[in-house]
Amino acid sequence: MPFSKELFADIKKEFTVDSEQLHEIAADFRYDLRMGLKDPDLSSLRMLKSYVGLPTGKETGEYLALDFGGTNLRVLRIKLMGQGKFEILKKVAKPLKVEGVYDYIGAESTAEEMFDFIAALVDEAIDGDHEKKYLLGHTFSFPSEQSNLYDAKLIIWTKEFATPGVEGKVVNDLLKEALHRQGIDNVEPTAVINDTVAVLLAAAYKQPDTYIGSIYATGHNTCYLEPYAESADAPMIINMESGGFMKLIPNRFDKEFDAASEKPGEQRLEKMVSGRYMGELFGMALAELLGEKGKAYGFTSIDMSAIISEADKVAEIVKAKTGHDLTADDCAKVQELAGALVIRSARLVTATFVGIIWQLAGSDKVQKQHIAIDGSVYEKMPLAKENIMRALSELLGEDAAAIDTVLENGGSGLGAAIAAAMSQN
Ligand code: BGC
């Protein structure tokens, strides 16, 4: 049975954000930003202080960087040479979960096991040397409440992580204890930053005029340098936890997906835009078109990327996941559907960037600046970048020329090393 035309049109509409909505979302985001600065209880943005500003670019020395934010855990030894230059001396990586072998992120694991696993990877990065002193910068990519650069308490897991015993704890204390258990007392964790903050630090280390850092990957979030204009406070990077932005109208797929997720009611924006969720939303919509509402086929954002970019593979990919044979016409519709989800995602993310840009500009002209972005969706998903640019123009008009987006690849590691260097000030 070919897809119903009406149903397809209806589903596509569900995933469309028109120009008027786009403007409203950007304005609402700016409003929540301002309210959140005054009192986070009045806003859907957590607006978490990072206790770090921008680097001078002159930071030097050898540091350890721990990048903990997705299933792939990384530890790097990085030498900062100043002037935006650095060298990666060693890099080790391991997944926190290998299907059927081990799983440190599921509800069955424990905090101690998780951090012991991390400490063992740190040991690998320093080649088992328990003498030489290292400062460690920790990019921890989950919402955390900080009272200084070291002290970050996990508020709530996101990205479907479920390890008990970490929420509410100071993550660097858990790390320190695990390092100690393994006799690694020469490594001193001194800084914790969110991955968005790491991206901003890494980009600003290399190039001035960068005030916004974002992750557009498995998860999504943005930070910016809050100037605290006309106040005595020094400029500080604020981790907005923009993935939690709520002033969006979820469609029926968003609602159904949210209800079945690890944390219903949380992370509305993130669930509508990030790589972890897009494939599943796409699969839910496709199930309706195939007359199998409610069936989960396990599509990922990587499948979506292939569907969008390789027209001749669509039939094969859909057949492998759903068992259905599609007509050429329906294959084109599947491609259009995947595109619609990506375009919605890029437009929503851009609206949040513009909310920040408006706030930073105030009544002045938009300043020339770069937005630093890292993440697989931004880097690899077809249609993402071009739709960010398009939405920037739609929202900013001529001022869009002042903004460019730059890929800050690997910013999580470099940013953590920079934060460790800055922790000595
Ligand atoms: C987390 C953020 C993080 C983002 C990108 C979200 O789920 O809440 O802290 O920055 O993912 O990794």
C-alpha cells in the first residue's frame, strides 16, 4: 500500500516550523535567558554558572583532559603552547557500554564501577606513571550545579544515562576517590566544565570574537559569555542547558516519545533536535505511514543521514529496518520526511542562537562574531549547516552577515586542558 497523501502532508506539517514560529521561539528564548539570569526558577533555562571566563590564549603547560559526556569516554594528555597552539601527546578512548559485555551507564551499574572504569582509563593515559604531577580538566557534559570551578554537582542525568548514585554528587569527588583507590594520587582534578563551555574555551583560545559555544550531537546545549554589563561581576560563561528549553510546542510524536523516555517532561528542546532522538522520531512517523503505528524500528540519525544523502539507498535501508518494500515515490517521501526532521532541528537550534545574539547586542548593532559548534549533527548531517545559515538570515536579516558558525572539532578535550590551566589563576 502506498503512503496516504493526506497523512504524509499532515506528518510533514507536524515537523515544520514556519517563519513566524521561528521568530517567536527566538524571542521566547531570549526572554527565558533574561528571566533565568535573574532567577532560574522563573525560566526553563537552568543558566548554570561555570566560574570561568574566556582564556587569554597564552595558557601553557601539560595537562590531562577527561571527556565524559556520551557513551565514548576519552582521556587526553595535552600540551598547551599558547597562541592557540597545542599538541595532543596521548589519547585513549573506551566506550562506557558495550552491548552484551559491560554497561556502566544503565540502571544496573553503580557510581563506583563507573568511576573506577574512568580512573583506569586515566591510568592508561599517563602510562601507569604514578609520580609525575598532573592537573586534570574534566569535561562533564550533563547539567551540573557549580559553586566554583572544581565543585560540580550532577543535577540530573540526560541522554538516557541512568547510573544510580551520581545525581546529587560532586562528580570530581567521585573521580578523586576512584583515582585514589587505584593509587593514582599524582593526578589532581581541578576543573569541571560542561562540553559547551569546553567548545567555547577551545575556540576562543584560537580566535577572538567567539562568545557562544554549542554542542549539536547526541545531545544538545549552548553556553555563552555573559558580560554582566553594568554590574560589578566579571564576565563568566553560563551553561544555559538550552536542551531543557520548554517554550516549544511538541507534536504528537514528540509527546509520545517523551512519555516513554528515561526522563519524561525533561529536555524538550533536546528531544526535538539532537542526534540521540531524531532517528527514533523519524521511525515513529514512518511507522504511521506504514500503517504500523507504535512500532519501533531502531532508526538512528546515521540512517537518516544516509537516507537524505543517498537516494538510491533509501529502499534498501527502509527494507532492512521495517521489512517493507517501498515504491520509488514513497522512497522520495521518506527522504523528504527525514529532511523535514533535520530542517526542524536546525531551525530550532538557530532560533536559540539568535535569542542569545539579540540579548548580547541589546539595542546596539549585532557584533561580528563566530559561534563555535561541535558535534556530529552539525558536522555530518546533510541539510543541517545550510538550514542554520538560512534561519540566521531569516531571523537576523542583514545582520546575519556578522555571524559565522565554525566547527570546533575535539573542543571537549582541548577545552578541558585549557580549564585546568586556568584553574591555577
Ligand atoms: C546535557 C548538556 C550537554 C549536552 C551536549 C545534554 O544532554 O544536559 O549538559 O552539554 O547534552 O552534550
